[in-house]
Amino acid sequence: TSNQANAFTGEHQDLLEAVGDLITLALYHDTVRTTEMRRRDRIDALVRLLHTVAETLDIRSIFPQLSDTVKGALPHDILALTAWAEDGLSFRVYAMAGAEIPDADFWGPTLFTPVEKALLDRKAYIIHDVGSEIAAETIRGKLLRSVGARSALRVAIPLGNAVFGSLFFLARDPGRFSDDDVDFARRVADHLALAVSHQHLAEAERRDAAARENAARLEAQVATLTRELESRTGQRRVVGHSRQWQDVLAHAARVAQAETTVLLTGESGTGKEVVARFIHHASPRGGGPFIAINCAALPDQLLESELFGYERGAFTGAVASKPGRIEQANGGVLFFDEVGEMAPTVQAKLLRVLEEREFQRLGGTRLHHADIRVIAATNRDLHAAMQRGEFREDLYYRLGVFEIELPPLRARADDVLELADLFLREIGETVGRPAIGFERDARRDLLAYPWPGNVRELRNAIERAVILADGGLIRSEHLPVSATRKAPAADAANAPLPAGGVNLDALERSLVIKALAQARHNKTRAAKLLGLTRAQLYSRIEKYGLLES
């Protein structure tokens, strides 16, 4: 400027414009230099951030270091990481640097404003002034105010196709952040998302490892119990993965830890003593004796003396005192097999043992303490026997505190081949010339036969087949079940037809019903038993109105 009129000429104007151009150029270069320096600082920060997150699987432990790493490139006072809850409506503060995490663990459910709804759309947003832009009563308003934040920059943390949560850069003064900061904030969030993903994978691996360790421990426990559950021949028999058998073992394992009296019911040969031994070995009394007595194998008087013992001179031939099974089972389990065959006089004395935990030997007067757990087994309907007056009502209710019904082998057909393979190995070791396996037709026959004698009959059939196979494959003709299954068909073929004729539809309907029952309504297996395809079987089921039944 000048106080004189017309002080400046065209030359002055040209000179001033030249100076202005130089200043503009200098400012441009300074801006470029500042921008480049900022870009380099941010690249350097991202590189250091990558190293930081790559060295840990615990984000919380490195979060303050992470904040320090990026603070030079994106100045902030507080860095916060929030995570969505499983309901997708609530969130929690997962990690925070620069302030204490608020007391509230989960915040929400949120009532999304348009800004908050952007969280789900993975959009970044800037809050220039928390006081004027975010209502104090909103969830996010409460969170930001609780840490003293006046401005914020928020970006999403992507995790696969979902959003893990949000990364907040917070400042205690308004207007700290601009649109130029968004791209860098997103890059930081991407690096952090990688760390979150790695942490999730590591946590999943730890959970899987813990599950595998727990499964291995349980398998080892089952294997230990199985090795201990040996019969007198040392054969392991706790075999089967069918749902019915696993339910039995689950109930047995549950009651094993209690002192409850257990009643095992089911057909003969279903493995009641096996389950009794399983309960014994899985119980606190597992280190004590397991004493079994078969009530059906002994006459009444002999059963009483075997059970309670006797003193010298109690009867003719009692030349010395002898402890009974109750004393032998002291500290362990006394197993009554076929308890339904017990004589009424013995039932009354057993009831006293269960109620008073005391007994006397035959011919004796001294009371003995009975430290035993009783497990009883029967193939009879004790409730019906009780109603007929054949079994004491009070003893029935004492024994039946916890009843476990064992399924017949025909109801656990999935276990037949597994049991057959086990018996094949065990019997092969005994005879010294084991069979090498089963032919396909033999396995088919094993599955098709209903096994009225249950596991005991199966074992006997395998023992016979091993001897006949003489070291080779067991074929269909080696199995007595094959002849048993085919004989009725041959007899029926030779039998004369009834004079009144045959109702083929009724006969076919009856065969379909029997096949479905034998196969436990497994349509594929029932079709094989009838020599039909599944489609043919379904056609007959519909034809004879068996869909509902």
C-alpha cells in the first residue's frame, strides 16, 4: 500500500503477481511435503501395527501399545474397541486405551438412530461434537460421555461376512477428526480385524483341544472300566454303540455314584451282570469286592446258608463256621441274579438286611453289620409277581428304587455285528485257531435273526461257528441261526394248503408287519428281510394301511 496516488505502475503489478506465484508455489510444496510426510508416517504406523498384532493372540494385552503405534499418524486421546453381542442388538466394550472401561459390561439393546444403523452397513462416521450430535440418553451417548469424549471417528471391524464390532478414535475436544482420517482409520481396522480373526481361530483351537482332551479322558476312563469289567474268563463285554445300549450305560453311570439299590430288568441273556459290574467299578465301591449269587441255581435252604453264612453245628455237616456272601461282599457290591426266584423266607431276611443293615449267620446269635450295596436282576415281571403274592411288596419297593430295563438284542440290532466281531476275537484266542472273519451272507444272517436268547445265544453261535470254520471265513452254513431261519420256510413249503384256501393279502400284510417289527421300523432293513426294494415296501405299507402304525 502507499499514501501517494498512482504510486504503483504496471511493472509493480507484474512484480507482485510474480511474488504471489512464488508464495503459492512455496505453499503448495509445503502442503505436498506435509501430506507426503503424513502419508509416510501412516504407512510406517501401519507397518509397525502389523508387527504388533502379528505377535499376539490376545488383543486386550496389546491394545495400549496399538493405540501408541497409531497415535502419531492419527492423533487421539482414547482408542476403544466394541464388540457386538450374539443378539446383534447389544454391544460391549472389548478393549480400551486412554481411559478406564465403563462399569457396564453389555450396553443395549440399542435403539438405532440413522447414524447408529450405519454400524451394520459397515460405514464410517465422524462425530464432530458429541454434545450437539448425540443425544445423552442414547446408549452410545452414554458411553462416549462416560469417558469424556467430545468428538469421535468410528469405523467397523469386519470379520468374514459379518461385523465383529467398532473401532472408535476418541478425542476430548470437538472437531478433532476429518474425512481425511477415515481411510487410515479403516486400514487400522482391517489390521485389527486380522488380529481378531487370528484370536478367534486360536480360541476355537483351544476349545477344540480342550474338547479333545476331555473326550480322550472320558474314553480312557471308559476303557479302564471296560478292562475291569471282565467275566470269570476275562472277556470284555461292555460293547455296543446303539442308542438303547448307550442309554442303559448312561443311567448306570449316573446311579453308580450313589448308594442307591438298583434293579436290572430284561430278558435272560441281555447282559444284566455286565451292567452290574459296570456300576460297581464306576462307583466309590469299585475297589471293593463284587460278589454274585444266582438265586435260581440254589435250593431255598442252601441259598439261605450261602447268603448269610453259618456257625459250626448249625446243621448236619456244618463242621466249621463259614461266612456268607453278605460278609464276603463287605465294602463292595452284592449282586442278586434272578432275584425273582428267591424263596419268601429268604426274601423276609433280605428285607431286614436292606432296612437294618444287620444280619445273623445261621445257628448264630451275634449281629453282623452289612456294609454292602445291593444290585438285583431279574427276567420276571416282579410287579406282576408281587400282585400274585409270589414276591414281597415291601422288598419289591426296596429293590426297585432305581430300575434300569435292558433292551433285548433284537432291539439293538446295530450292536450285533460289533458283538460278533468281539466274540470272534475272544473265542479265537481261546481255541487257538481263530476264524479270519465273516462272509457277507453270514453277516446278513446275523442281522436278520431275532436272537431270542440275546447276547448269550449270539456268543454260543459264534463259538460254534469258529470251531466249524477251522481258521477260515465263517460262512452262513456255520451259523445255527441260518438253519433256524430257513427251516420254517422249508416246512411251510411242504405243508398242505388249508381246505378253505389262503388269503394272500392277509398273509403278505402279516409278513410286512413282522418284518417292520423285527427291523425296529427301519424300512431299509425290513425291505431286505422281505427281499423287496424300499419302493416296493412303501407300496405295500400304503396298500395295507400301515402308515400310521
